[in-house]
Amino acid sequence: MMKRIKIIHETEYRYNQPVTFGPHRLMMRPREGHDVHIARGCLDVEPTATIRWLRDIYSNSIAILTFTEPAQKLSVCSEVDVELRDDNPFECLIDPDARLFPFQYAPEEQIELIHYRLPSYPYEGPKLQRWLSDLYRPGQTIETFELLDKLNTHIYRSFAYAHRDDMGVQLPCDTLVRASGSCRDFAVFMMEAARHWGFGARFVTGYIQMAEGQHGATHAWTEIYIPGAGWRGFDPTNNKLAGNEHVSVAVAREQEKACPLSGVWEGPGNAFDNMNVSVQVVSL
């Protein structure tokens, strides 16, 4: 089964006087594959910029924007039509040797997964361990999918969603203390929790076609590597498995490397006025 959606992502920065823009790094193009195909796409940038495309070490598509003239506004509009194909439920695809947790990754997979298994916040380990003890204790045996599904649901039920426009993410311990966070915070929390158990996990940013009661549009979730099933997405913000309503744009070991738009500008410190972001994800 296939469906088509249109994603329109507009970002605008305004300044009270002309400023000079350095190179900017743009990540808005969906990751194509056997289940995702871009049927049409366009990118409009103001002021005029030279656009150079590249792939980073995670195979994300990056547009490097180079500007030649000062301006009081920086505007980027990405519009893509995406074809999405249903994927098979992954619990039936897990390798027999990995159906029960704990398990060991195959030697060749361990080499490739090393940096995805190392915690990004190693000092958070003891606090995470105490929180995770409600789900799993050393010596137990549990189905791998059941464990990860319970973790996804436990984050959803334990923490309240809070929209945050601040840069970066909360530390996992701050999410624990506040019992709230954004989708980025929940994605990082689940990534770190899965790594604590020895799973390979990575941060994902992209879009979601929202249903009633869901949080998203621009969105973040976690992918965990499961032998036989491959990288599979978990969305703790909405207590869902990532499916064909989720469209990934970037994956990375840490969320800082998956920012939709980043760069520098030069001008007086009080020149920045405001910014606006608009995202629409609609069926075609």
C-alpha cells in the first residue's frame, strides 16, 4: 500500500537592519529508501544563495547555503511530495537469536554499532538505571520487542509533553526531575535508556502526519537497531512505533548533528528581531 503526502516547511528569520549571513547548513530533505520516495521537491531561499548538496557521514542530505549580499530577512521554504510505502511489522522479523533480551549482537554488527551504543551522557547512568529498574532487572529474560515497547510506553506515561522552542535538549536527569519535555527530550531519553541496556540507538528528526491528540509536525523520535529487523523507530511522544506517517530527514548519534537549519550571521547584537517556523504535512 502506498500513500502520498506533501510537506511544506518554512523558516523565516527577521532583523531590524541588514546583516551578513555566513554559510548555513540545511536539513529538510527526507531520507529516501525502499519505503520513501520523493516524487517532487523544490527549495526557495531568500536572499539569493548558492546551494550545494552533500551527504554527511550518516548519509543525510545536506544543503549548504552560501550568501553574497546582506539582508534583513532570511527565508527558507522546502516543499516536497513524498510517496510512502507500508513496511512489515518488525516483531516477526527479529533474528531468532535476538528475540529474547539480553542478547549479543553478532561480532560484525558490534563493530559497526560501537558509537551508537556508547552513551551521550555517561554521568546520567545511575539515575537512568534506577528509573529503568521498573521495566527490567539484571537476570531477567524478556522478549526484545516487549521490552522496547514497554520502554516507549513508560516514557509516554511518565512524562508530560511540553512544547519548547529553546535550542538543544534537556539532560535525561532534567527530564526525570521535571517529568516533562519536548519530543526531542523524549527521543534523547529513550536513546540513552536503550544504550544503557546495550542497544544501538540513534536520534531521528523529521516530520509526522499528525492525528488528533498527537504532537508533532516537525518531530523527533528514536531508532534502535534490532538484528533481523534493522533500524526501527519508536515514538515515545505519541506512544507509537514509527510508521508511514513518520518521515525521517536526518539520523545522528546525537541530536546536535540533526538540526534543520544552522549557521551564523554578522551584525549588531541587537539586530535580530524574530523568527517564525511553519510546517504543513497533508495528504495528496
